[in-house]
Amino acid sequence: MLDPQDDWLSQELKALPDVEAPKTVVPRVLEEVRRYENRTLTRWRQRLLGGARTAGLGVAVVLMVWLSLLNPEKLAGEVLTNHPVFRLWEALMTTLQALLWQRALYQQPLLVIVAFLAFTSCLACLAAAAAVLRLSRVRT
């Protein structure tokens, strides 16, 4: 048995007049095709640059392995320990350790207070998330 809604819909669709495309459709479509071609060329360039970056990284890894096999003492002893980034990192970590363990607030090391605040803020976030989930499941 046919649905009256389907019958009505098919009659309405048949009664619709033919619509002609505006005259600006073809130029816009051609412009989009040109943009797509340019985008494809750009993607090709990006893929080539990504490949060059990957190749450079591979060469760097091979050189690091080769240097570590050739003279591991020099690599580990001079290069890594004398590099400015590692010296800066060591100075920062020493300062941070001194700050967190030697500074006191309420007769407690600062590290204990920071850890307590981090823990309680995580608990507060968990409680808020649980409340939101519970409220979202309540039927109205």
C-alpha cells in the first residue's frame, strides 16, 4: 500500500519547473579547478620538503650512531656534557631543586605545598567532571 505522503511528494517533485544554471557557474567551476591544480602542486612541494626533512633527520641519526660507535667517549664526554643546552638544563634543575626543597612556607618545603595543591586541584577537576556527567544524564 502506498503512503499518501510519498505520493504527494512525488507529485510535487514532478510539478517543479526546470531550473537553468546561472551564467556564472561555469567560470566559478573553472576557477575552482585551477585552484585545485595549484593546491595539488603545492601539496607536491610540501611532500618534497617533508621528504627532504626526513632524509636530513635520517642522515643526522646515522651520523650520531656512527660517531657513537667510532668514539663513544668523545661523544658522551665532550659533546653532551659541554653543550650549552645541557649546562643550562643542569643549572635550572639545580635552582629548581634548591627552590623547592630549601624554601619553606608554613614550615613545609615548597615542594610539599605544590604537590598538595596539584593533587587537590586534580580532585576538584574530577569532582566537577563527575558532576557534569551526572547532570548530563539526568532526564528533563
